[in-house]
Amino acid sequence: MPGLLRGVARTAVVAGTATAVSNRVSRRQAGRWAQQDYEQQQAYAQQQEPAPPAPPAPQSAAPDEMTQRIDQLKQLADLKAQGVLTEEEFESQKRRLLGS
């Protein structure tokens, strides 16, 4: 009878080990599949996001207005070249004139 108990015990250990290994492999595969599903969902969601709206086009000025703006920019550049305006003041005035 001791040989029979030893055989049953060995079978139980082998079966338990096999079950534990099988469960571990199943959990790892499920985790990998879940990660792949998550990555695919993220990629799909990024593809489905609408593109941001384009910035509004600047209003075109009449030819006379454009000529005036160009003349004013030239005057600002001359003042900067003479040292009357600093770089920051020049950039600020230029942005104001261009409306940006």
C-alpha cells in the first residue's frame, strides 16, 4: 500500500504543477491579448479624432490699405534702423499692423 500512496502523491504533484503552469500561461496570454486590444483601440480612436479646425483666413485688405500698411512697415523699419525703436517695440508694432 505504501507504493500506491507514493504513486498517487506523485500523480497529484504532477497534476497540480501542470495545472498551475497552465493557469499561469493562460493569464499571461490573456494579459497580452488585452494589451493588444487596448493598443488597437487607442490607434483606432486616434484615427477617428476629427482634425482641428483650420485657423480663420486673414481678411484681405483693399489695395489702398495694403499700400498703407507697407508704407507704415517701411517707416517702422527706418525708425528701427535709426535706433529710435528697439527690436521689441518694432516687433510689437509690426504685429499690430499685420493684425496678428
